Amino acid sequence: MTSVFPDFVAELEARTAIEDCLKRFARAVDRQDWTAAREAYHDGAFDDHGFFKGPPDEFLAHIEKLHSQQDHSMHFNTNVLIEFQSRDRAFVETYVLVLQRYRAGAPNVPSGAAGLRNLASARYLDRFEKRKGEWRVVHRTLVFGDIVGEPLKALPVFPEGFTEQKHGLDDPLYRLKDELTSL
């Protein structure tokens, strides 16, 4: 492998920063934290999600409306391949699995269903750049592989005492993060 970095540690720092950016974006979207999601993009970036093509601010406003009809969303980044063109530019391919549950009454939910569970596989094809010390997306294309929709007869019910995730800023993450880091 030929590296554009002077040493392994410098390359590892860049790889870690890119992967952390991808993970923070997934968390932000799944918690509907649109300010945090915007931090994954540099100013002037472009996002092509197929159903939307344009700047990140407009993209995030668009998906905010879609996510307002959901009770559950989880994005799983799996394979991440980072190919550096220079010390401040990389092509990144990230495999993504997305599990989302739309509530009854959302436009894509069949009449009479309690909700709709979608499972999608896709890949982010990104150009990342490091500007002012920050690795962020400059151009993203989402490439879809598959999507499966399952109308739900009933919503999931968790046993008493289980901690249930929330598709918003009221998720236990924020309370527990504060509690557990202050111990």
C-alpha cells in the first residue's frame, strides 16, 4: 500500500477522523439532531440521495420531514474503504444498512397497517476533504442496493423494564451519557 502520509500514525489519525464523521452522521440522523448532521459536510458540499440532489442544508430539511413520520431509525455503517488521493483528500466507500419504522398514517404506509418497517442496503460514495483541520464530506452519492418494506400488523412491545430507544433528542443516549461520564 502506498501512503500519502509521512507515517502510519498520521494516516491512522486521518482514517479515524473520517470514520468518526460517518458515525456521528448516523447518530445525528437517527436522533434527528440536524445541527450535528450538518457538521458532517463542508460548506459548499453536494448530496445526491437519488430522491434529493442538492446542498446539505436543503437535504437535511427534506429528510427532517421524512423522519418526522418515523418512530424508529438506525443507520449501520459496515465496510468502510478509504482511499487517499492526498493528505487532505480521500475517496470513501461506506456500506450502509438502514432500518426504519414509519408510523400509521405516513404517506407510504398501507391503509390499515400499524406502521411500515423498511430495510435498505446502500453505499455512500463520498469525497472527503480536510479543511481547517476537519475531515468532512464535500460530495456524496448514495447508491441503493435493495429496499424491503414490511407492513406491520402491530407495533413492537417491549417487556417491562426494557429501555426503549427514541427517534429524537429524548433518546436515553443523552441522559445516560451525562450520568455515566459524571461518575
